[in-house]
Amino acid sequence: MELHLPTLIVTAVSLNLLVGVLMLIIFQSRRSQKSFLTWAIACFVFALGAIVASLRTSIDQQWLTIFVADLLIVLTPLLAIHGLRQYQVQGPVSLKLLTLVISYTALPLTLLYTAPNHAQVFTSVVCAAIFLFAAAYMLSIKNAPSLTKGILFFLFLVHALLMFGLAGTLFQNLSEANPMAVEPLLNLILITHLFLTTGTTMLFPVFAFAMTEKQLLELANFDELTQLYNRRAFYERSSVLLAKNRVLRRPFVVLMIDVDHFKTINDRYGHTAGDACLQQLAYLLRYATRDQDIVARVGGEEFAIAIPDIDRNQAELLSYRLCEQVSQEIFEVNGERVPLTVSIGIIYSQSSRRELEELIEAADGALYEAKAQGRNGFAFA
């Protein structure tokens, strides 16, 4: 079945206009998210560029159908990347990169727009380079959901390869006596480009909402200062782990860890120093435990670790090593060493019917006993 290019262009333009309006509606309800406005503008710019480029067969105004159209086509992916940067940083983003690329694109086009094929080769190479940059940029966004991030990376990469293919095809046929010979291939590339651009644009709000959902999930489950699980997440995950070990009749250990004399540290060195110590301690705890262990900050200076499948001797050895590592770790503030030790309460459960709350309460009691014994040590419940 032969594809009707004008119909496909009209369809792509219509879809981009609809997506642009959708972006504007989202922006109206989320004024702080400037990225949606930027993506809406990108949709409208792409639609306008496609319309102007399609006029090449009906009007002889190359400054408009070549120069202006090609600039609009280059501007579209630049705006898409700018919107991604706005969403990632959640704040103002400089227009310097966008301005530079448009300026350096406009200069050669002023010389090439009277030679349509040459101008299209140049524009295709520029677009391919932008799409490659966009693909690399997607990989740099660390807190993005992996699925939408991967799809956008793939689409940007396909865009780049497609535009390089278009440039190569046009370049090889610059001196072709019969340009109609490659027209079917060029039409296919153009059609693919139109719908890839439309599909990519439609994914931007999906990416943004998925990223927001992930950020909200992190806020709900992770402690902002230490990036460990918070109290809520610790109870949820540890309860599931305890239930599993109970069914399998495997041992389960809970450690309650408290920083000794932490108020004195805050009073003497300041709360910023105290926060830095907690962050360093959190890293030490995470490094000293296994992937399956659940490490959390459950209070101001109080931490908890749920540990499956270790015996009493292993729990004692781990607690001893933690106390030793913390006391020997160098905690420094402005070049001055901050002395830091911890006390640990341990509850070891083997085939017990006690719930997590009871185990934590018992470990808390052992923690107070460790403090009463002189701190910088541990005690079993």
C-alpha cells in the first residue's frame, strides 16, 4: 500500500498540535513546572516547521521554506532537551546552549538555503548530533525511572541514526541527475521521523509524571539526610522479611543503634556537624551490612538494622565490629576531630512468634542496658 505523504504530514502536525495543547493544560495546573510550557512550544514549533517545509512544492520562497523551516526543525529537539533540563533541576535553566546551537546553525543556512539538498544535508547532520546529545543526556539523569528513561534513550538514538541516514542518502545523491530515484526512500525516512518525533513528544509527560512518582516514593520511604530507609519503610519491609523467615524457620536479628552523647556533639560543634556525622555513620552502616539487610534511620540519632539468616554469634560479631569501626572512624569538622561512639541493643529471634514491634521493643531495652554499662558497646535482650 502506497503511503500518502501529505496526509501523513497533516496527521503528524495535528497530533503535535493536540499534544502541545495537552502540555499547556498541564502547565496551567502546574505553573511551577516550566518544562511543560517548553514542551508545548516544542510541539508547536515542530508543527509549524513541518507546515512551512511542506510548502516547498507550492511556493518559491526558499528563505521561508528552507531557511526558516530548517531552523524550526533544529529548534524542536533543542526545546525538548531544554524542557528535560528544566524538569531535572526544578529551576531556571540557561538558554545559552540553545542560543548557541541555533546561531551556529543559522550562519551556514544563510549560504545554503538556495541549494535545498545541501541545506537538508546540513540540517540532518545538526539534528543527528542534537539527538545523540539528547540520548547521552538521558543516561545522565540518575533519578529517572528506568523504563521511561530507556525508551526515551532508544527513541533519541533511533532519531540520530535516522537523521544520519537521511544526510548520507542526500549527500550521495547531491549530483544525481534523477533525484526522483531516491524520493521513495526519503519519503520513508521523513515519515518515520515525523512519527518518531510525535511519539517522543507524547512520552515527555509520561516521563515527568513517572519521575515525580519516583521522587514522591523516595520521600515517603527514605530519610532525606542519610538516604537510608525511614521509620515507616523499615517497619514495612522488616515485617515482610520477618514473616518470611518465620515461615522458613530461619533466625532473625534486629539491632537498635544509638549515637552516644549526640546532644553534646550538636551543642559543641553545631547541628551541621551533627548532620555530617550522621551521614558518615549511615554510610558506614550501609557498607558494613549486606544487600538483603534493612538499614534505617528511625529517629534523630537512632538507627535500626533488620538482619535475616544469621546466628547469635554472627550478630554479636557484627555488633562488636560496628562499635569498633565507629569509634575508630575519623569524624572531622573544620579540621577538628569529633569523637563518636555508638551503643547497640540486639534481639535474636529463632522460630519466635513475636511480632516486629515486640522485637524492636526488646532491642530498645537492650540498647538502654548497653548505655547503662558504659556505652560504646552492645547488649542482648
